[in-house]
Amino acid sequence: MYTYIAKRLLVAIPTLLIISIFVFSLQKLLPGDPILAMAGEERDPQVLEFLREKYRLNDPVPYQYVRWLGAALQGDLGISLRTNQPVLQLVGEKLPVTIQLAIMSMIFAFAIGVPMGILAAVKKNTMIDYLANIIALTGLSIPNFWLGIMLILLVSVNLGWLPASGYEPFFSNPLRSLETMLMPSFVLGNALAATLMRHTRSAMLSVLSADYIRTARAKGLPESTVVLEHGFRNAMLPIVTLTALLFGELLAGAVLTEQIFTIPGFGKLIVDAVFNRDYAVVQGVVICTAIGFILMNLLADILYVLLNPRMRAAL
């Protein structure tokens, strides 16, 4: 197992290197000049030249990349051109917010999508199956920003049950933090639940038609045991992969949802950084997001091995 994990981590190194090269190179093509945004309205030529020399933006792009990569390998992702804060500090402030939002969203997605998928597969071609598919298609079709605005109007403005926006750190006030995160988590989880429902239904239909399921039923086992212990357990492999990818997407930041509910997560951070041409922040957020994707895929591969006896035997 340890050798398998080590091999997967070795594959991640060139992946991160290629991502860093693309991000560093492509963002140089963005229109606008970060120094002009920093210098203010007067834009004294001497001040502009001083800032370019200070941040060494006059150096050739390959030299800038090599210097940034060397510092990044030592844990230094640079300094924000706008706030003059270390990028690693900004990432450390926003990452817990995004992780909390992602976890709560996945809880909603699993609570809604997986049971619906199992039920739709068991009740194939019945009214329950058709209704589950209609709900899934509705969840995929409704834009997150529209659903978020409607929830704010209904739950916050009209009923006054939950705060309309804002964020409270979990460890400072857990109850208030959960209240501020419930609506955005439901908005994101609703869309993910539709995707999970469709994949769960497909995986369960494939498993429920297998010979060992017919044998289990012929032995007189309860239907719940056949479906959950024999069926769902073997249908979990594609669901695990999908979950890892969906969680990685959430770590990248849900831009519109975070903007609507004023959540200071990765999405808002990278949008502000792109508009302000804050290259160091953009690079830092993208690299951290890429690391998150790689770690989630590694976790999915490990769960594959743990859930699949044949893979365990092969290793």
C-alpha cells in the first residue's frame, strides 16, 4: 500500500510543475498592469519604475518563474501586490472557510442524492423512478445564483430564520457559523445531489442485475440487506471517484455562491485577485487548489483499494 501511495505522489510532482508553468505563463497574457493599479491615480513614472524594480517585474518571464518556483518550494508563495500580505497567510485565512463550505455541501449532496439514486434504481421504471429523475434534472437546471437569491428572500427576508449573508468562524461561534453556512451549503449541495443521484442510480442498476444479487435474493435474504450490503457496497466505487472530483471542485471555490452570500472563501479571493491583477495570489490559490485535487484523487485511489478486495490482492 505504501509503495502504491508513493508512486501516486511521484506522479503528482510533474503534474504540479506543468500546472504552475501554465498558470504563470497564461496570466501574463491578461490585459492590464498590476503596477498601474497599485500606483493610484497620479501614476508618477518614477513611482511606476520603482515598483516594477521592487517586485522585479522587469525581469524576463522565465527568470520570474524560476525565482517564484524556488521560493514556493521553500513555502513562500510571494506577497500580495494589493494588500502587501504573504499569499500563504491569505490562503490560510480563506482555506478553512472553503473547506467548511465544501464539507457541509457534500453532506447535503449525499443526504439527498445517494438515497434518491438507490430508491430510483430499486424502483426502476416506476413513478418513484420518474419523480427522482425529474427532481435530479431540476436540480441540475436551476442556476445556483437564482436559487441562492430565492432562499435569501424566503428564508431570511420573509421568515427571518437564517442570516442572509456573512460568515462566522466555526471555532469562535459554532452555532452561528452553521447558521450562516446552511443556505450556501444547501445551494451547492442541491446541484451536486442531482449529479450524485444520476451516478448512484446508474451504478446500482448495473450491480442489481448481477448474478450474485439474484443468488442473494434466492437465498431469502431481506431486500434491505440485498440492496444495501450486497448492492450499494459494490456500487460505491464510481461514487467514490465522483465524490473526490466534486469535492475538489468545491475546494476551487464556488464563486457565485460565495459572492451572493458574502462568504470570504477561495472563490471570492481569486476573483478579486484576477480583477486586481494580483498575480502572486492567483498563482498561490491555483497551486493550492491543484494540490487539493491531487490529494482528493489520491484519497479516492486509496478507498478504491480498501473497497475492492481484488485490488488489495493485486497490491
